[in-house]
Amino acid sequence: MSLEKYKDRNIGNQNYKLIGHEAFPQTNGEKFERVMKRMVKGELFVGLWVTVRTMFEALFKGQMHTTKYPFEKLPISPRYRAIHEMLRLLESGHYRCIGCGLCEQICISDCIRMDTRYDENQRKEVSEYTINFGRCIFCGYCAEVCPELAIVHGPRYETSSEQRASFSLFEDMLTPIDALKHQKEYPGFGAVSPNADENIKKTPLAY
Ligand code: SF4
Ligand code: SF4
């Protein structure tokens, strides 16, 4: 192969585009002029216009594209498995858990700890119940296996805390007694039937 064509280093013969170099500004006035020329370009005003237009649409036309978290929250799926809730019986307000221990047995992360004892009426009561949310993988097995639908996954997904133990106690997960009428029922075995309100009546049984 001939190397002749590589020996021609005369770039003047080729079709290069030469960039003109600005002379370096000498005086302060020239320097200021160059800074202003480089700063204030048409694109700057296009960007500002887009920002102002989007702000106007969001504030006055109701076209807000962001969510004001934590004041607003996006809806989550009803099947979402977040922090557990322990439900109460609607009739008596007593917790539904019967202390069978199935949830503790099936938990694949081994993060449920519970204990039971007999009260003064020789009825079984749950004396301790904790879930270590540092280990829980929110698989849902505990809620699936519960025969009383006592433990369910609620919608509370904000699980940050300075101490893990602060949100894993039975009392923390139990429906507050004054919020019983807002307790959400979940369909499934052991759930309250759709016409439960008609069937509920005062019972002499002490739950
Ligand atoms: S959701 Fe799964 S890992 Fe979490 S407590 Fe229930 S069974 Fe255990
Ligand atoms: S499976 Fe349900 S009823 Fe049984 S101990 Fe767990 S929460 Fe209580």
C-alpha cells in the first residue's frame, strides 16, 4: 500500500471549518461585555418561560403534577401488605386473637413472638405479642393463616422509626377502642359477613 496520501500534511487544501478565536478582553469593560454576552442568551428566557408557564398552570389551572407528601398520599392497592393491624370484635371491642399461635408457627422470618396465659375466668388471653419489623418480610403468611382474621395487613407503610421496638407491640397494632367503628373489615375466612350489622345484637357472653 502506498503511503503517499498520508504524507500530505497541508490541511489548508482540505475542507476544514476553522473556528475563529475571540481576542482575549483587555479592559474591564470588554470583560464585562463578554460575560454578559455569554450569560444572557435566548435559551435562558425560553427556560424561564417554561418554568413560569408550568407554575401558572399548577397554581391557577389545577394542573399540579406533584404530590404534597406527607400532607397528600397516593392511593395504594387494597392488596398492599404494610404494617400489621390487630383487629377487635365489633360486638365487645375485645381483641380477636385467640392465641392459637398459628401465625408464630408459620412466620418464615421467625419474627413473631407471643405468649398466652389463663385469666381469672380461666379464659385464654394473649399476654405478649410482638412482631420484629426489622426482620418481617411482609409475606402475608401470618394474615393468611389466622383463623379469626385477627391479624391483617393495614395500609400504614411508613415504617421509619428510631427504634424498631417502638412499633412492634401488640397494643400499637391493635385498633384503638375509640376508633372501632372505623375498623376496616377484610373479606376472607373469619371475616364479618356483609350483613353483620343486621345480625349483631348484645350478647351476654363475656368475650
Ligand atoms: S408478614 Fe410474613 S414475615 Fe412478617 S410477621 Fe407475617 S409471616 Fe412473618
Ligand atoms: S393466628 Fe390469629 S388468632 Fe392465632 S395467634 Fe396469630 S393472630 Fe392470634
